[in-house]
Amino acid sequence: MAHAHPQAESIAEQLSTYTNIVITTHMNSDGDAIGSSLGLYHALRKMKKKPTVLVPTPVPDNLMFLPGADRIETVSADHAETIFDADAIVVVDVNHKARIPGISEFLDDFHGDVIVVDHHPNPEDFAHTCWIDTDAAAAALMVYRILLCLDVQIDKKCATALYTGLMTDTGAFRFPKTNSEVHTAVAHLLDCGAVPHEIHEALYDRNPIERVYLLALALQGMEVYHNGELCIMVVSQDMMNKTETLRDHTEGFVQYTLGIDGVKMGVLIVETPDGHKASFRSKGDVAANAIAAEFGGGGHLNAAGARTTLTSAAEFVQKIVELYTP
């Protein structure tokens, strides 16, 4: 399978020549971002390299079970020496500098190589090597392809990280890009030590009761529009205050909007200190990223996000309803 991805081979050859490597990913990291970062981290350590994972925002609590997650550092000005001493910066699961604050400020003065490995469309041009595969189900799959080209044995720590990335970004292997390559990779990762039920339990079955109370409030307020094709869920700051929860606790809520018969697009709107953020999900050829783009956001055809400084959730909802075309 490795021979089918010449860019994976090329990046593997580059990585073989480096010693100090900084790995980074996007702010508000998800399972694929952290999983692909740690998968690469563990493989490079086995190769006697010196990798460091620096991220813009702290690792979410539900991903701290991953081996090596406790070694991930939140970037600050104190990391200037670490970054400038690196031979390369590898950016995974993101291709826009605005989504890697704290790291992006160093890029203009960085004299090493910058490598982007990502599966999102419309990349920004800031890297020496930019491998974008929008057909890949997850960045973790792309990292896996690179590891197949490296002279390294995938161990349990690495397999656990990559499996987590694959499982979360495919919606537990149910999204359209879940193909035979994904399942072949998963089979190999299981042989390398990944344990699916343990990973699933760590990710999804350790919810604080407060998160469940928040979900109950959010579900009660869901509304459908356009003859049931569009479903919107809103989580206000007041709801989070009542349930003593944080914005992080809304991760995954958007999937409930798509679980209703007839819904083609679901939206989760969450209040933020400076406005609102929205997560868009859709089915088939309904373009979630097209509506997200209207608010300066973007993403995949069926999964996208955007932020707005609109302080009224009702106004944000109304604009989305107007933009949706059945």
C-alpha cells in the first residue's frame, strides 16, 4: 500500500534526515488532531529522533488517556528556542496559519522545513512541503501511510493514537470516506496493539453527569426548518452556567441533529465570549462548507465550522435558515 502514495514516501525520506522535529496541530484539537500528532511522535521516538508536540490550546480531557498526551505542551513564547532549534515543523490536520496561533508567529523566521499533512480543502500556501488529500478519511490515515514508508515498527502507543484519529474523524467508521483502505489500516493497527473497546470507552463513556444535563437542555430546544431538512441546536452561556459546564462539553452534540429522519443538514450553535461558533454537518451532496464559508469558515463538504461576532443566536439561526437551499 505504501507505494501508492509517493508523497508519503517523500515525506518519510525527509523525516529520516531530521533530528529535532516539532509537531503541531490546530487549536481546540480533536481526536484526529491529537491522534495523528501522537502517532507521528511515537514513531519518531522509536527512530531515536527528538520530537516535541506543541499545540495552541490544551489537550481536551477526554483525550488525555492517549499514551504521550501528558507530554504535549501548550505553546507559549517560552518555546521559541525549541521551535528555532528544530530541523522541521510538521503541521497535521490543518492547513491555515490562523488555526495554529502561537506557532504561526514563528513561521516567518523559521529556517527549517515546514511540512503540512492534511485532508482539508483550500490550503494556505505557507509550507515547503504541503500534502493535501481531501479524499483521506482522516489525517491519521495520512500519517499511517507515512509510517508505512519509514523503517519503524508501529507499537501499541502509536497504534492507539492513530486508531483514535481514524475512529473519531470517521464518526466511528460511518462517514462516507470510510473505505477499504481505512479498514485495512484499522486491521493492521489492531494487530499492532490498539484495543477498540478500551479506546471507545475512554472517549465516549466517561462523560461527567453535567454534560448529560447540558445535552438534555440542548435537545429540548432543537428546531427544524425547511420541512424538516435543516435542524439547529443552540447552546447558550446561560445553559452552560445552569449545568456548570464548559464549551468543551458540547463536543459531539452536533451529531444528534443528523439523527432525525429527513434532516439533511444539522447545525450546532454555541455561544462564545465574543459571539457564537457553529458546527455544520450534512448528508450526501448537501454542502455544509458552503454555508460555513458565508461566515468566513470552511471545512469538508459534510463537516464544517464557522465563527461569528453576532451576539444574538436568533439572528445567527435566521441567517443560516435563509442561506440553506432545499
